[in-house]
Amino acid sequence: MHIYIFDNTLDGLLSAVFDSFALHQPSVRLLAKGEQMPLFADEPHQVVTDSEKAERVWKGLEKNLSAGGLRIITLSWMSEEQALNQPLFNYICKVFQQPKGAPGIESNASDADVLAVRNTCRRVLHESQRMKQFLRFQKAKDGTYLGVVSPDHDVLPLIIDHFEDRFGDQPWLIYDAHRHYGYYFTPGDRVIRITFEDESAVPFDLSNGKLNTDILSDNDQLFQNLWRTYFKAICIRERMNPRKQLSDMPRRYWKYMTEKFSL
């Protein structure tokens, strides 16, 4: 078993696949920088991320996988789950190892690596749907709507088209507090990706997404109070089902949801 160390980027992983075939080392244990080395392991191979190598591997995948198969790879990578590295590496290697004319590996749900990658992809897509459901906006005095999230997976790129289509007549900013970037949109213009050089100076609280009171629209403060009052009023205590509520609305989303703000 050969140990490969890479920089935990997709280009780095694709470069590791290239090195594995170039060095004729099909049996590889892939580790990200900083991961614990196995005991009694030989000197690891340090993968140098090379965009040309990564591009060659990706073009090979385009020839051997369907568009859906390629999408599964990119979506699963957006999970940012370190546990995905090894099965994804194995999966990509198997794409190139499969005999010509044989059924594509991407459809082999009995393969453990294929299954792991597909399940990871499903989790990412599920998270993106929940972001569309649970994202809450607050209106600033200048008319801009702010929504702050902190998803488990890097799903902002998957949901931006939805909000651009649905709220194309008003300016908004959706910000990922965990990954420290967001997307800003103004009507008639394109969506742009933004970051803040100094997050301590932003006019909202990253821990709960609340706009500063001096920035928050007066009408929005009124609507927030009305919404929270309504949310509490419709609750039938005798029929409360905390387990069902947590299943439908996981606790990790609550801190950014208006109806969960304290009155």
C-alpha cells in the first residue's frame, strides 16, 4: 500500500490519480495534509497539485462518464467531507481501469466506493434543498435583503440561481458565515461572489445573522415581531412533537431563522 499526501483540493486529488497511473501504483492510501499517518508506513508520496495533470484526468473522465456521472463527482466534492477522499479517489481510478465495452462503473451501486460517492452527492443535494427552505432574509434600510447561512456543505453555488430567479427584482446578499464568502445581486446586473476583508466590521452578527438595529429597516423589525408572535401563537402545546420538528427543521438551522429569534 502506497501512501499519497495531497493538499485536499479537487485538482490535488485528480493529480494524485494521474501520479498513481504514471507510477504504476494502483493500491494507494490517500491522505490530506495534516491527517494521521498509519503506523509503520513507508515514506509517503507528496502529490504536487498540477493543473495540467488534473485537466488531463478530467478530460479522461468526460470520455468515460456520462454528464450525470461527472455531476456526481463535482457535487460530492462540495460536501467537504474528508471521508470522501479515499472512495472518490478509488472511484475515479476504477473509471479508467474498467475494460472497454464493460458496463460503466458509475451505474454499479453494489460497488462500495461508487455507493459512498453517490450517497455523499445525495447529502449535498438534500442540504441545498433545505437551504432554499430555511434561508431567511432581513431587509436593510437601503432596501438590500440579507440572508446568512452556515450549511454543513458548500452549497451556496447550487442555490444562487434559485434566488436570482425568484428575487430578481430586488437587491440581496446571501452570506455563508462558516466559509466566509457570499453572493451579492442587484437587479439588472449579474450575481457576484464577495468576501469581506474585515468581518468584524460587517453590519450583521455572524453568529446569528441578525442585522444591526441601526441598519435594519423599521418595517422589517415590525414584520419580524409579528412573525415570531404568530409562530408562537399557532403552536398547540398538547400536540407538540419535538422529534418530528427536529426531523423537519434540524436544530443547526435555528440560529439563522427569524421565527426562532427570541422576542
